[in-house]
Amino acid sequence: MVRTIEAIYEHGLFRPVKPLERLRSHWRVRLAVEPLRPEGGSEHLLSECVGILPDEAANEMRDIIQSTFGKVNLDEWQ
């Protein structure tokens, strides 16, 4: 059974937002982590950390990568 749940990560532990049904204590699980924007946080996950490139700089970077390495798949950058 695969379920998607929301959890909060704090102090090295994932704490589910809602109680988990049919999951017993000490069971091992596999987690796939998808960071969500914190409530009241900025629109971009990295904006508070490192900033966001202006469109001109991002386009220049894409062009350099394309000319050096070939086709760029923009879907892989998200």
C-alpha cells in the first residue's frame, strides 16, 4: 500500500501532519521527500537561501550549457 502524506521535518525527525492509520510503531517505511513551501514562506524554495537568477542570467546560463553540452531539458530543472 502506497500513500502520500504530509509531514513536518524538525530536529531530524519527520512528524506526520495527520495521524497515520494502519501503520504500526517500529515498522520500516520508505520515504520520498518533496519539499513544500512553508506557510508564509517565499514563493521559491531557494529564494531566502541563495536568491533567484534574473531571467537574463538564467537564459545566458541555459545557452552556455546548450552550446557546451547539447540540448537542455528544462523539465529536469524543476
